Amino acid sequence: MFRTLAMALVVSTSTLAAPAATDGGTPPLSQADINNILYSIGFNFGDRVAKDFVLSKAEVAELQKGIGDGASGGKARVAAADYMPKVQQLVQARASAKQEIEKTKAAAEKKKSEAFLTKMGAEKGALKSDSGLILFHTKEGSGPSPAPTDTVSVHYKGTLIDGTEFDSSYKRGQPTEFPLNGVIKCWTEGVGKMKVGGKAKLICPSAIAYGDAGAGGQIPGGATLIFEVELLSIKGK
């Protein structure tokens, strides 16, 4: 992990140190540009450390002191070599703490979804399956239904239960194509119940979505997801 952080800093600072082009029409960096570049290097470094170590405010202050002393040419308070053997010990301890925090957050997210799932499952037109999937056909298709091994082309929009949108092929302006057995279980099952030309709403509990881990920073662990899906075609059919 530390090697990754070190490499990130080397790449960033080497880019910063590169001479500005003066004969190709590129203006030299302003002091504001330099300040923002330095800030972004520091922010990215801090963000990576915080994700691995789950730092308290006091520990963030210690990290800032170390960066400040090193960057200003000051004398190190302690010899880094003396503490490197203990780095992995800290990483492991904080990884366990992080897992407990994420587990607690995921449990709270699932609890928050219970009433929503009960409500949606009771609505007119809801089709419930043993997996927990709740499906609404909003437009019946007339073509074939895909098998799990088929590759499909779809348009879709994904939101959390509070309406927060985390993904949309409509906004990207082009449909998405993927093998149906290569996505979350909710999609494999739900899209498999659709016909080409049809539209449906899939309500996906976390167990058949992204579980306790969540995904991409936008989908919390334990989150129930809502997808509006339009099945455009099945490759080869």
C-alpha cells in the first residue's frame, strides 16, 4: 500500500517538476496553478491514507505534521526506519476496524430499506421472487426473452431508494451491452424475465445487488437499488 502511495507521489511531483513549454504556445504555470496542483497531490495522498487507516482528527494532524516537516526540510521527529516494521501491524489493525465500521453501516442501510421493500412488494403489479427481487413490467415487450448466457443491449437508469441517481446509460447517450450472466444477480434474473422491446423496474435488495461492500463509492454497502431497464435487443437473436 505504501509503495502505491509513494509511486503516486513520484508521478505527481515529477509532472509538477517538468519544465513548462515556452515555444509551443503553452503559457507557464501561474502560482494559482501551482498551489492547486500541490493541494491536489496532498489531497490524493491524504485520501488514500485515510481510506486504509481510518484516521481520527488527531491522527490527521500527526500526518500533516510529518508531511509539513518533510516538505520544508525540517528534522524528522522519529526515524522512519524504526517504525516501518510496525506499518503492517497498523494496517491490519485498522483494516479490521474498517470492516466493523462498514459492517455496521451496511446493517443500518439494510434496516432503512426494509419498509421500502415491504411497500414496493405490496404495490399493484409487483412480481416478487424468492431471491428478493421485486419486478414491475412498465411496458410489455413482444420479442424473445434472454437466457443467462445471452449478451443483451439495454438502456437503464439506476437510483438509490432516496432517488439519488448513480448511473444512467440515457445520460451517456448510448445503450450498454453485456453478457447477462456477468452482472449482478438482480439483473441476471430480472432482465431474464423481460422480452425485447419491453421496459421494467427492478427493485434489487443488497443481497442480489452489491452486498455489504457496496460499489464505486456511490452505492453504500447494504443498499437496495432501483433500476429502470429497457431491453433493446439480444445479440444474435
